[in-house]
Amino acid sequence: MKEWWVQVGLLSVPLLAVYLHIPPPKLSPALLSWRSSGHYFTYKDQNIFYRDSTGAVGSSDIVILLHGFPTSSYDWYKIWEGLTQRFHRVIALDFVGFGFSDKPRPHRYSIFEQASIVEGLVRHLGLRHQKINLLSHDYGDTVAQELLHRSLQPLMLWMLCCPCDLSPSSWMRLWATWASGRLCSTRRHHQLCNNRFLFSILQYINQRKKHRDRWVGALMSTSVPLHLIYGPLDPVNPHPEFLQLYKKVLPMSTVSVLDDHISHYPQLEDPTGFLNAYLNFINSF
């Protein structure tokens, strides 16, 4: 009888060969619909995906949605219709390296570039002199903070943000690896490309630390209205420490705390509660 490890090895070879030739999963009908209803604009030879929906008649208000890591503009699909009932235009983009936007490799991904892409989209849509509301989440919070630092005015800003330094936890590394999907055609090449791509994207963690004074300072010194919508079960920003720190650093910001079981993606976990909290904030002006 052959050693068990030899039998496992012999079995693994054909299974591995099959795996390497499995194409990436097809997009769901919902994602296909999301993509087909969007558009692209070009920023420095990069194709950037965005959606732009015309909504409420009689309103001139505009909201731009900034998604988090490691996802895309599709994060907002559950509240999209509700936003169109309040805002004249609802706009969301996929940052470069995410979603349906280009994913150049090699590339030095940075929060500064993503903020410039948002500014490019604003110019592309002819909204440079319009009042713009920003609704941001996670990675998008830091992009919004950079936009705030650049004084993109007039601006009303809602942020689900962390005004303290963050480090990537083990679950974030695992999630990032899983979410990046199969990027290359062979296993070895796939692993190398995956690691390099992730390392480049994840530099935003180090950028947050390096530019903390710049981005937290933008929040502390702004006269723009700020609002936090918070899920107490958020593992990235744990309760109650994060909320205490947020209120200490940004006492002028208002806060909405959702139900105890809501975690890091409140717009997906509790779209009704999230939307109500946001609209209550917007309608208070």
C-alpha cells in the first residue's frame, strides 16, 4: 500500500489542474444590472466606473457616495432608491482598483489619487460650482477627509470615520485576500500578483498613520456639518471606546447610534435605519 501522502498527492494533481482552469464566477444579474446602468469617465488613462441617477423633482441637492474597502459602489444599492427620493442627483463611483474601475498593476495606489479622481468626476459632470453632500464609508472616509482638507467648498459632509490610527487586523488581511479574487491565470503567478496588488491597495493603512494630523485636523478645524452613523457591533471601531474617542475629538459632530446588532456595514445591515438617520441629519438644515 502506498504511503497516504503519495495517494493524496496523486489525487491533488488533477484537482489542482481543474481548479486552475476554472473561470472566475459570473456576475450576478443584480451586478450586471448595476454595471449596465452606469458610465465610465477617464482619469489619467484609467477607466473609472460611476453611476449617476436623477431623482427628486424640485430638489437641487446632490450627494456623492464614497465606498469602503475592499468593495465597490454596489455597497449603496439598498439605499439608492431612497436617496433618489430626496436628492436631485445621486452619484457613486468605484475607486481605481475596485469594482468595475480599472485595476492597474503595478500601481502606487493612494488616498490622494482617489480624492483627485473624485474631483475629476465632479469636473466631468459639470458640478464643480455646485453644493455637494458626501456620504462615505470606511476607506471612503479617508478620501472624504482629504477632500475636506483640500477645501472642496461649498460642501456638506457626513462621515462614518475613525479619527484615530488604524492597523489592519488579521481578519482584515484574510478578508482582503479572499475578496481580491483570482487575478492571474496560474497559481504561482496568481499568488504573486495577488500579494503585490493587495500590498499596494493596503498602503492606505500606512497612509492613515503617516497623514493622521492632516486628515484628523481637517475634521477638527472644519465648519462643515459632520454626522456619524454608527453600528455598535462594529469590530473595526469597537464600542464604546471608539464612540467615546469620536465625541472627544469631534464634539461638534452629531451622532446616530443604530441597533445593538448593527456592525461595520450599516447601510447593508439596516438600510432603513441608516437612511432615516442620514435624512434626518440632511433635513435638519
